[in-house]
Amino acid sequence: MMIAQALQLLLELEEDFEVIGTAPNGTQALHDILQLHPDVALLDIEMPGLTGLEVATQLALLKQPVKIIILTTFARKEYFKQAINTQVAGYLLKDSPSETLAKAIRAVVTGQTIYESRLVKDMFTTKEPPLTKRELEILRVMKTTATTKEIAEKIFLAEGTVRNYISAILSKTGTTSRLEAVMLAQENGWI
């Protein structure tokens, strides 16, 4: 909530902006947007309750005219793809200069789409996987096998060793679950 309050203060310095609400979570944000009818809503990807993308999806389904800007610390390709599929008007990283946010808000009000250039560039470049051959092999097996024990049996390694590899895979890919790691690897054509 501290970040929301700081953003509110920052945006209120702009003469042509009026901040009509802030919300501590996605569920409250959706409720407030439906009640207050703002022109633009700034949403984070990972909010308690509903995520920013879930709020954006609900607003699209309800055919609400509000322009959504995702403002997040996550430069993950999969989040960015989801945001594009949800047709958000903007996707900016929190480390962007404050002037960039104000310009983006003005731009999306006029119908423009503003996406973080780093993320757009990443969408069109293929990267080598940050994983070793063994880690990629484990990912391939994880795609079809559920437990660590089953993975270990299939590739003839100890369970503890497999757990260590899985931990390294999650760390290197910046993912938080096996499923997310497999999906990321598939999206990037690594497996």
C-alpha cells in the first residue's frame, strides 16, 4: 500500500491528473474501478486477491472502457505475453522514470498502446537456455512425470540430486514452480 500512496502523491503533482482511488488488493481494485469509472487504472501483476492480469481480464469481459496499465517489477516474458493477450493499454516496469509513467498515462488516454521497450525487444529475440544439458533433460522428464522419485528413477539419479537440479532450474529461470519452469522452457523452445 505504501507504493500505491507514493504513486498517488507523484501523480497528483501532475496538473491534468486526478487520482480517484487506490486499493490494497486486486479484489478491491476491481470493485473500485467498477464503482468509480476511472479513465486509467494502474495495476500490479502480483496483488493479493486478484492479480493485475485477472482484474484486467474481468474488466475486458465486462466491456469496461477503462484503460489498463500494468506497472510491475516483473520483466518476465510470460507475464508480458499474458498482458498483451489481455489487451492492456500499457505495460511498464517500476524502475522506469516517473516522467515515463505520466507520459504513458496521457498516451493511453488518447488510444495509444505503451509497452516497455525492453520487453518488446525480448519478445522478438530468442535466447539460449540458461540451463545445462542435464537440467534440460530433467525439465523434459518433469513435463511428463510428477514426483521427484519418478524423475530420479527415469534418469537414474538420487532423489536428493534431482531436488538440487530442480532448485537450480527454478533459480536460473526465475520461476516459482515446476509447472511454470516447464511452461517457460516450452515457450522458449528449450524443450
